[in-house]
Amino acid sequence: MKKNREVCVIGVGMTKFERCDKRYVELVHESINEALKMAGTPASDFEQAYCGYVEGMSAQGQRALYEMGLGGLPVYNVHNYCSTGSNALFLGWQAITSGISECILAFGFEKMKKGSLDSQLTGLKEDFKENEKKTPQAAVFFGNGGRQHMELYGTTKEQFAKISVKNHRHSVNNPRSQYRNEVTLEEVLGSREIYDPLTVLQCCPTSDGAGAAILCSEEYARRHGHTNPVKITGISMQTDLLEDFGLGHLGLIGVGMSKRAAKNAYEMAGVGPNDVQVIELHDCFSTNELVSYESLGLCPEGQGGRLIDENEVTYGGRWVVNPSGGLLSKGHPLGATGLAQCFEITSQLMGRAEKRQVEGARVGLQHNVGLGGASVVAVYQR
């Protein structure tokens, strides 16, 4: 996609991810108010709003904004499974770069129950009722992707498990993470098996939460005192091609569309993977983080296991991947996840990440996948 104007991120906010008793509108208000405080601009300047959520009635975005006293502006409700939040972000980016709007709001939320997605999301519930002892579909998809990687490249169960160890270690320094406890390799491998090679500690939890981002033009940012804002300098959303399914199980978990999205985002931003310092990627399962190293161009195909073995994807390595704890430990409220990734990358580039700060972070990368499918990759620079 052609980029016409620079797009700035001047405000971000997110709630703690957890299962809680708060109404979704309360979570949304908390995240938007934090973003407004950071931006230092009035909500009345929003020209459009893009809201991401997966489960719920229509027009929930309007309801949340109405309860904040915000009405009259166009509100678009977005649903693309796990990439829903970043899809809302992408649409907001389009509105700014095209010149349609000067300032927009992108936000997302989810209220989830304990258990697999199959047991709670419309469209999956009936199949789950008929097969109550069936392994969750997502675990089958991503587990099979991991198995194929093992068969093709000799990747080991230990390498996948090390990713969970790393991300849980990172989450200790994130006060908004659902889990903040370190785990050992032995604990990960010894936890309950969900679907070989995945154990329960290699599967993301369901969560409640919300996230928000305020995007604007460079001119708007300057007028409101943001002289060196974080910018989204490249972003691409891709869906599956028929040829992707010829890749086998790896194609079914979005490898093809993630590669294309990354290539487009890098080209738009004028950078490559070696220019990036910090990455938030879609580790819904440990297997997907490892294969995503390759999709994002961090290493050649088949060498993802080497990156985790050689500590290249943590502090002191070439990149810090999922400093927030990622989906595995931070949590995964579907509609909020893409906005939470934006929150983390923006915080890192602004030097606001406190104990989890990546030293010298200037370029960040976001990767969010929804099977079915949609993949969004974005490059942030400051």
C-alpha cells in the first residue's frame, strides 16, 4: 500500500490483562483515558474511531464511547479473530496517511471465559459441543505447524519450550501482564500436554483487557507539542493465498501471509530486520513464535531454533522479542492484543518501559496473526 503522509502515535493506553469483574466499557475507558493523558489532546478531536472485538453484539464500540460522552463521529467495529486489534490500528493508519483524517482513535477489548476459544466464540461453540473432549482447534493447528518444523529442520521440543521460559521471564517486569512468574524449562516440558509438542505452559491464556492508540498526522502532532513522536513508518495487512495452503501445516498458521506482510512493511519503512531492536510478535503458542522468527526475516528458514538456543531474542541478544511477556504470559484478550503490542512498542521507543526497557530502542516491529486469516506487520520508528 502506498504511504502518503507520516502517521504518528501520540497516545497509547492499556489495562492490566487478567480475568476480572469489570465491565468491558470500564476497561475501554481506562485504556482510552490513559492514551488521552499521554497525548495531551481532547477527545473531541477524534474524527473517526476503529474498535476491535471478537465476541459480543454489534455496535459495542459505539456503546463504549457513548458512555464516555463521545458520539457523532463514525465508529467502525472490526472482527478478524486474533488480529482484530491490529486490524483496527491498520484502518486508523489508513485514515491518517490518506489524508481523510487528522486524528483518530483505535481501540480494542475482550471479555473472555476460562477455557479454549472453541468453547466460547460464536462459530466454534457448536463444533465444541459435539466434540467436548476434542483438543482445541488452535492448539491442533499450531501444534501441527510445530511438528512440521521439527520434521523439516530437526527443531526440538526443548527449543519450543525455551520460548515460554523466555517470555515468562520477561513478564516479571511487566505490571500489566496476566502472569508474572518465571518458569523453568523442566516445568514447561513437564506441564500438562495439550497437543504434542505443546504443553499448557506453551499456550496463551484467555484474558480480559483493553488497549487504545491515538494516531494523527505529523502536522497535528507538531501543533500539540509532539516534536519527536513515534511514527508507524510501514504497515501491511495480508490474507491467505491459495498457494499458502500448499505449504502444509505451516501454511495453515499464516507463514505465507506473515512473510508478505513483513516484506511490504520493511519496504515501506525503508528498513530491514537488522535495523530493528525490539519486537512484539504473535506467540499464541510457543511454536508460532519460533516459526515467526523466520517469517519476519530474522533468520533463514529452519534456523529459528538457533536464535532461541543462542539467546539472540532476549536482552543482550540481537533483538528483544516480546519484552512484555508476549501472549504466552501477558495474556491474549483477542480484540485488545494488537493495541497492546502497539502500546509496548511505543513505550519502548519513548523510553517509558521501565524495568523492561530495551536499551537504545529506535526501531520496533509488531506482528499479529488471525487464522482464517489476516496478518498485520508494522514498523515503528522514533
